[in-house]
Amino acid sequence: MGKNNRERKATKQGRKELRSVKQSVSTGEKSVVESSQMTAQSVSNCLPMEIVTEILSRLPPEPLLRFRSVCKSWRDLIDSHDFIHNLHLPRARAASPTNLLYQRMNDLFCFDYESPASTSRKIRLPFPTGDRDVSLTSCRDGLLCLSRLNLRTGVYSFNVVNPITGKGVHLPQTGCRSALHTCQLLWCPDHESVGGGGGVYKVLFVYRETEGGVRSLVCTLHRMDLTWRRIPNSFTTWDNDYGELKESPCVNGAVHRVHSYLREDLECGIAAFDIHQERFTEIGFPPDCCSPEKRCWSASGYLRHVPRVAELRGLLALFHMDGSGTFMETWLLTDYYGGVWTKDHTICLTVLYKELHLDMRNRGPKESLHVYPVVKFSDKELVMRIYAPVPPPPPSSSSCCCSSAGCCSSARFFTYEFFSYDPVLKNTTILSGILDINGLYVESLVSPCETTTTTTTKENKKKKKKKKKKRWIMENGCIASHEH
């Protein structure tokens, strides 16, 4: 009995100690929260709000997400559209102008290609991949547009997410089963807003239907309404955006893309989608772009090398190779509405082939060779990719994974190489150590479905209250003056 009493006393004493520890922890947490609130209030009281805003706008997005819980004024500031789009986003772009994206299997990575000590960082997606094949289709302002192929049903679905904030939106189902599609994330500015900072995000989705024809859809990212609107077009064929710029070149309020696999019996052109008016128009190629002496057309009537477009110095630029792939011409659309093209420069590709040790002489007639822009850093730097065939390894080499001799003789091997093109100095530079590039990436606080007016709803409520007070004062003042 005495032993049981001692055990009971020990358990009671342990419970009392546990309660005291819990109380001390809770009081400690309260003191920490109170101290953080006091420091935030003291900083807000000591410094003007303009200086606080200037300091917070220069910080990375991850600490800003923590600072939202400091006080109410900081939360309202960090969540405001004016702070996110007009202050923090431009400075985040300037802080990481060469931060690039690339994809490996279902994973996305980012790295800074100008920093030699930079290592790739994996981007955490806010959803599990599971039995879906995830592919990056577009990136803009820190938002990623991802296509997800359901391996069981064969249907593509699309999401727009921000990996930093974890916010995202699942776009409505389209029932698309075709891999020949393009899904672009676009920004439509609102020029009538105060300060010109308002706008809305849109998604342009174009794909080739299984029964023939091309379907184009547009979805505006709103909180309340997410529906696809069909946009009429006159396209007869459409290829996927493999190798295209993840941010299509935007000139004069329209995004541009070249039709792939153009036939000689059809009119060659560039598809231009007006973001604000939501309609397609076509821009013709330069008259001398596909002349017969350049041997651009194959025997079956298709272009040997599909031209690509980019934006240079505020103008629409067209990059087009000759039939042999030895040189590439750059054309500038100097008169956009008049359709006047001016030849800017000719890039000699044979010099690049020699530097990269690519033997183009033994290339077969059906082996693909593509040179196209992948990302634009500034008006002085455009990174381009060479997708070229390479000879198979000898059967005796260690790189051959086959056991039988001569097994790799019929296989086709390709390589990715990158070079930088300066349109001002007209020179090229080989870039080494780059695995792949899928687009520019910036860490931001942008939400895909936010209210994109320049003033927040809380600010609007405050303005309405002030107006009501003024009306009440005016009415009561008039009544009081009449009574006297």
C-alpha cells in the first residue's frame, strides 16, 4: 500500500510539473508574439509607411509571407495589388534577371546561369504528380502553367500555380487528347486603371482536333468565373510548342507564333493573337524569306526548317534558316501594320558547328536540325538552342548500352547545345554547362486569380465610408444652418 501511495504522489507531482511547463511555454509564446507585435508597431510608429513599404518591397517573397502575420497593416500592404505588381515584382525581376527553368521528368528546377557557383534548386509544386505526366507549357511573373496528362484516360488538364505562395487554379476541362497543343499564360493590362498597374491574366489554349481542324480557346482567370471562350480562327494545322519560347513574343498588344510544318501550297504566315480584343490575325512572311535559291522546301512540299519568332528592340523578329542549315537570317518587322520587313543580319551557323564539333556534312536528309530562340534576357542577349543529330557511338565504346554489334547503326542520336546571340554587336557566343532551358523564372507573390484592380477591396470600403461621412456631415450641417 505504501508503495502505491508513493507512486500516486509521484504521478501527481509529474502532472503538476507538466502543467507548469505548458504554462511557461504558452506565456513564452505569448511574450514572443507580443514582442513581435510591439516591434512591428514601434517600427511602424518610428518610420513613415513609405519607408516601410520601400524596405519590404526589396525582400524575397518567402520572408514576406511570414511578415504577413506581424500586424494587420503589414498584411494589408503585402497583399495589396499595387505592392505585388508595381513594387515587388519589378524589383524581383531586376534582382534575378538570369534565373532560368528547366524540366527533368516530372520535376522542375531553377538556376542562375551567370553565377558559376549556382546550383539547381528543385521547385516544389503544390500538388502531387501521381499517375500524371506533368509538363511546363508557359511561365510568366512567377506563375507556371502546367499540363497534366492522365495516363489512364489520356486527357490533358491544366493548372496555373505559384510555387512560392502555393496558390493555384485548376482550369476547366477541355477534353483535349491531342499532344499537338499550345497553352500560353498571358497578361492583359488595364490601361484605364489608375496608374496603369491593373490588369488580368488570361490563358490561350490552341490544339489540333482529332477529326481535323484547329480549336482555340481563351480563359480569363477570375475568382468567380472560370470558363473557356471559343475564338474563331482560319488555321488548318497546328503543332505543339516544343522548343518555342515559353513566353511568346508580345508586340503591339499581341502574342505571335509561327505555324509549324507549313506547306508550299498554303500561305505562310505568323499567327498574331490580340490579347485585349481576343481575336486572331495573320502576318505574312518577308517576300524573300523562302526564295527558291535557298532550297527551303522539301520534295514533299514542307519547310525543311520551321521559322521562329522573337522580340528584338521592341520589334517582331523572324529567324529563318536556309535549306542546308548553314546560315540563319534575322528579319525585323519595322512597319507592323503595313507588313514591311527589313533584313537585319545573317548568322553563320557553320562556325558554331565547328566550335561544337557537330559534323553537318554526314547528316541524312530526314535528320532534323532546329535552331530557335528559347529565352530573351535583354535587347543585347538572346539565348538560342541547337537541336542537331550526332553520330552514334561505336559498338566497342563504353557509351553503347547494347550487346550486339552494329545495333546502334540505325539509331538516331541528338544533342542540345546553346549559344548567345547579341543582335546589337551581331556576334554569337557558345554557352557551356547548361543542361536545358525552358524559360525565365522569378519568385513573386503574384496570385493567378487575384482581384487585379490597383486598389484593394479594403481601401474601397474605406473610401465609401469617408464618402458616407462627408454626405452625413453635409446633410446635418445644412439642416443645422436652416434651423438657426
